[in-house]
Amino acid sequence: MTHSPILTVTLNPALDLSASAPAVTPGPKLRCTAPRTDPGGGGINVSRVITELGGSSRALVALGGPTGARLGHLLAHAGIDTITIPVDGDTRESLSVTDEATGGQYRFVLPGPQWDVAEAEGALATLAQAVTPGALVVLSGSLPPGLTPDYQDRLIATVTGAGGKLLADTSGAALTHLAEGTGLWVLRMDQHEAEELVGLPLPERSHSAGFAADLVAHGAARAVIIARGADGAVLATADTQLHVAAAQVPVLSKVGAGDSFMGALTLALARGADWAEALQWGSAAASAAVMTEATELCHLADVKRLLPRSPVSEL
């Protein structure tokens, strides 16, 4: 099935290591299982999900040092078409350890290499060449050290100037900046991030949808999505507010749920789906992802099976 071009952008990727230990306690050496190794970072995971769901994308990824080379090999093995931004310093690693006694998951994320002006300018030049008219461009994950949140304004200008549409899923100061009104096509966040932005609890889905609609009205994005965990997600545009239910499934790991949502949503939109259908695909993929262990993402068979259990309704 053909679809609009998709480009994912990961400026601060990670080599994800995941393992488990009988118990995670301070003090003694923790004897872990053999680690699973996966290419990680928001945009990379979005590309992995798109591939799993039968679509295609290109992944613009900043890589450096031996860890970056190893990450590049993993992406090639996964069949991800990669455009590399070379950077000094070694690509970061992240570690996820599951406590076998409690099921609790501990996630340790390193900061990544420091970027300088030349690397920042080089990334913009590479992005400008990679974007094609009509492309959906997904900016997901954290900014590397050395880049300030307003760098995203130049990323947006580069994408829109080349005829693309930008979808963003980030956090912290980067998310705060985007929420101030930067003209995205889609902006996604989770419930906790939304409550931090508004400074108030959002206990009901109508509250989340109302805040999302306010962000749309202030120019943050054409569509704003707020994920509410077990209560599904809401989406607001200028003329509609939608809720999608989350399928009730056993939760093994929440790692990758947001990236699975973005991958499925983006692919559905690229295939011509409306907001409701894309939202349904995103929710089914997020539910499918929490059924998998460690850093594993969603599987197509699970996503298809969960679609009917992810109904969409108007608010």
C-alpha cells in the first residue's frame, strides 16, 4: 500500500539495553540477565513501528562514536532507511532493568553528546535536503545537550519551507516551547505533561480535550493529542474533539507505547485516514506495545486485533 512520504527525526538517539534482575536493591551487585539490545530514540522507534505495520519511512539520525556505529548497524539490520547526521562524541546508551520480584521497571537514560553550532547547522542542512513536498515529518524524542528549545523553530521552518508537515512528540522545556504556538501539524503529549503545562489537574477526559482545544486555538498545532493512559487519548482540532478508548490488555512494559502510538497514527494519516481512524490506529498500537516485554514495540497482529476494542467517540 502506497502512502505519503514519512521522515522521522531523532537528534539524540540511544542504544537501548534491557535486562532483568531477581530484585533491584541498593548496595549489592545486581546479577542481570543477558541484555537485549535495540536501536532507541523517539523517531527511530516511530520508524520501527511504521516498518512493523507494513509502511516505509526514512530515519534522519544523529550518530557518533562506536556506540553510534553499533546503532547504525542495528538500524540497517532492521531494514530502516537511514540518513546519518555525523556528530562528535559517542551516541548515548540507556538501560532498562526489570525487578523480577515486583515487576517494577527501572529506566536509566544518559544525556548524549554535546552539540556545537556546526553540528546544529549541519542538521538543518541535511533536514532541508531530506524533506520532500507533502512529507509527514515526525520529530520525536529529546534535544541533545547544546541545543535550546527555540532551535525547534528552525526545524519547523525548514520542514514547512520544503513543503512538509511536522508532527512532534517531545517533553520538558522542548514541549513547553512548542505549546506556546509554533504552528505544528500535530502535537502529542501525555496526561502528566499536559497537567504540568496547564498547572492544574485534568481528571476528566473533557478537561484534557478542553486544554488541547485551547492549545489549538493559540496556534500550537492543527491537532493536539493528549494520552490519558488507561483512559485512552483525546484529540482536538479547531472543529472537533474526539476520545479513543484504550483496549484493556495485560501490561508487561510501558516502554515504547507513545512511540507506537505516533508510528501508527502517522502511517494512518499518510495513507489518507481521517483524524478518527488515525487516532484509533494510534491507540491500538499503544495498547499492543504495553503487552510486549522490555523495549519491544507493538506487533501488527496485535494492533489489528485491538482495533475493534479501541472505539472513537465525539466529546
